[in-house]
Amino acid sequence: MLSRVSPILRHNRLFSAEAREMPRATVLLLQPNFLRSSPRTAPLNRLDVSSSEFSSMFRRRFHSLRSTVGDWTKLPKPPGRVFAERREYRKIRRRTPKKKQELELSVSICIEEQLPDDIEIQNIAEMLRLNVPKAMTLAFNGLKDSKYKTRETDIEDLGGYETVELSVMLCNDDFICKLNKEWRGEDHATDVLSMSQHVPELKLPVLMMGDIVISVETAARQAAERGHTLLDEIRILVIHGLLHLLGFDHEISDEAEQEMEEEEELLLKSLGWKGKGLIQSAYDIEKTAKPQLEKSDDRKEGDGLRLYKPKFSYIFCDMDGTLLNSKSQISEANAKALKEAMLRGLKVVIATGKSRPGAIRILKTANLTGSDGVVSESSPGVFVQGLLVYGRQGKEVYRGNLDRDVCREACLYSLEHRIPLIAFSQDRCLTLFDHPLVDSLHTIYNEPKAEIISSVDQLIAEADIQKVIFMDTTEGVSSVIRPYWSEATGDRANVVQAQSDMLEIVPPGTSKGNGVKMLLNHLGVSPDEIFIIR
């Protein structure tokens, strides 16, 4: 279950030395919900301590975008040693890891205890468990090649870290109002606050990014104003808060505001999430709805949480790049999130480029297969880039096949140039000769072990072929195979490249989205009833 945390207590004594020095035994890497009392206790230890002494532990900066649109404010400098005002570049040499390893993302999603036990809040929290790590990964990748003029560069070289920690808290207006009153001297609610824990002088293997605090009540009102769902608005707020923690600050100058606005839009578009970035949305609201702003928070005492609930019953989830890591494995956190979603009555459907046996093999390691799991031979699903769609009881709803002439030409090309080719035929993989790259499709990507067929004619006659994949070096694919087949296929097929060392040839118009539409029609489900995670 998601952790629920205590409200702020009304006293100001400091943490004891014992509390500050307690080991972080309650934190487990890749566990999405470690307990803590409130975001106010998080900045140093993330201990399960009920207290309000957040101000004594807060070491970095505090960002807020006011819900009163267009009125940007800056945090007054608190007493004591605070790094928020220190914006000069620090030349700190980060220790280099001994060997390259995949960066672990430890994300905590918490629900403040004053929020009601609402099913929509629970469902949104489950979505965030999957969404936030993906947003972090894209944001980190964006730092590598981009040159920002205004971003604070305390967080720069992620290669020096083994783990990145971030927490997201969902709370009500009263909770976030107390944070604003204490830290900003303003007695009102905002939509999102960002609190950084990162201290660049400490050479730790863990990057403690900090906390993003979101008021669900304010987010719900903004979602209604902007014409999208509460989940859409909370995703937008997560992006805004995440960029603040990465050193973007729209408050320091017009140029900084433009850079952050552009990065918000880029991330939202790359993730396929609905809505405009928070900065752009604020400008739009200011232009079109300024006369109504004074009444936007006109609620009677005791009204409680007003939610604008999307009625959904299905989650359609991609696998590669979403559920799976670079080793084609599902993380414990993602597996747990899917299980809890199913426990809450949501039906999870896989939409993937993989074959059905490949998806089953991967999810079996997390006990997510079978009649009561996410995928099985008797459950709905979209596979092989939407070319195989299975409906109720796992019965075939649609099958799209590659043009036989294209398939024959691809096989002959494979033999002539000794470039490995794998043909996908429903639950089977076929090839013309043995090769280590062909084996890797089974050993690494968990697809069915390829059957070696003795001739091109036999392979073509063996069964319908949905798609073929060429496997080679990254350079070979980009400089030789892709240019050739982009021209050779013409309008008979499309060329798709999801991996740098693979090239797929599929029928024209192939897409997982089309497969999802076919399955929805078969199930009699409206698009408004589903969440899509990709």
C-alpha cells in the first residue's frame, strides 16, 4: 500500500542528535514507498519521525508556482545557513565510479494522511510510480547534450552516482498552505512546491534530489479550468517540480523562464502526456480567465476535496522503455505497481512490440502471468507492434502480415550479406542461419528461440510473417541496412528502428495505437475509460 504520512506538528524545537544520526534502515533501493512523516522531515535523513522541525533540516532551495496565475514570487531567505541564494557555479570534482553501471532510480510516492481514501487518488499514485521514473530518465538524458545558459549546474555528472532518490507527495490545500506560510510568509495554497536535498559538497554515491509536494485540491481546480484530467495536471506539476530540482528557475530572469518553459514542453511531448507546461498554461489562463481568478478559490469551509474524476477501468501499458529496463527486465517497483493496480480493480493490458510468448516470459519472473495476471494466452493484449491483437479469452482479433515479396527479398538479402534476420510468425521466431545476435534475441530480449529454416522458400511457405528484424552493429544498421531498405520497401512496407542495432520491416500503417483501437472496439470500451502508459 502507499504510505500515508502525518500532518505538520506545531512546534519548533530542533531534531535531536540521535534522530539526525539514525541509519537509513527504512529505505530500500527500488522500493517505491518508504515511510516518512512528511516532506518536512525528508531533507536529511528521510526517517520515520513525526515532527515539524523541517526548517532546521532544510538545506537547499524551495520553489513554488502560485496558483494565482501570473504572480511569481521568490522565497525569502530563511535565517541560518541556506544554499538557495548561492547561484555561482561550483567546481566540485565528482568521484568516478569504478565501472559503468545502470543508474538506479528510487522513487517514493506518498499520500498525506489528511487526504481522503479516494480511489482516484490511489490510482493516480499508482500511475506516478510508473510515470515519474520515466520522466526522470528523459530529463537526465536532456542534460547530457543541451547547453542551458541559466540552469544551475549543481547536478551535472550523473555518472558519479549509483542511485537517484526522489519523493513525490500528494496533499491537500491546508498542508501545502502551512508550508507556504512558514517558508514563504504567504498564507495561501499553491499547486506545487519543490524542495531540494542535494548538497554538492558531499561526495555521496546517492543523489538525493529532494521532494515534490503537490496539492491535489489545487490541481483538481486547475485541471477543470484547463480541460484535462486530474492525472494530466499532476503529471504537468511533476515535470515542473522536477525541472526546479534539476536547477531550472523561471523566477530569476525572462531568459530563465523561457528555457524552463521550453524544457517543460519538450518533456511533455516526449512522454506523450497531455496538456501544456505549467508556465505556458499560466500565461494562457491569465489572458483568457483573469476576471475569474479572484473566485477560483472561493470554497465554503467544509467543502472538502473536489475531484474531477476520469472514469477508467483499463490500463494499457507498453513494455520496452516503460516497464522494462535496458536489460529487458521488469523492476520490482513496476511489478508492485501493476499488482496494486489490479488489486484496485483495474484491468492491465499489454501493448508491445514483443511477441506474446516474449511478454509472458518476462512478466512470469514477477508473477504477473496467468489467468489472474497481466498477460497470458487467455487474456487480451496487443503484440508485435499491433500486428497481433488478442481479445477475450485470448482469441485472435486481428493479424497483419508482411507482404510476401518483401519478406522474400529480405531473406535473400540476409543470406547474400550474411546479416542475421528474424521473422516473427505469431508465437514463433524463424531464421535462416545460426548467429550470436539471433541467440541474443532469446537470451537477452526473451523472445522465442529462433527456429532455423533451411531455405527461403520453406520459410515463406512455413507460415504468415508479421514482421522481420535485421540485427547488426549500430553503424551497420544506420549506414547500410536502413538506407537500403528505406528505399527498397517503397510503399509496400515501413521501416522502424526501436533499437540502434536492429531494424524492423513491418506492413504499412503498423502501430500499437491502431492495435489498441481495434481491441477497444472488440471489448466495447471507450477511450475515455483507459489510461495509456508509454
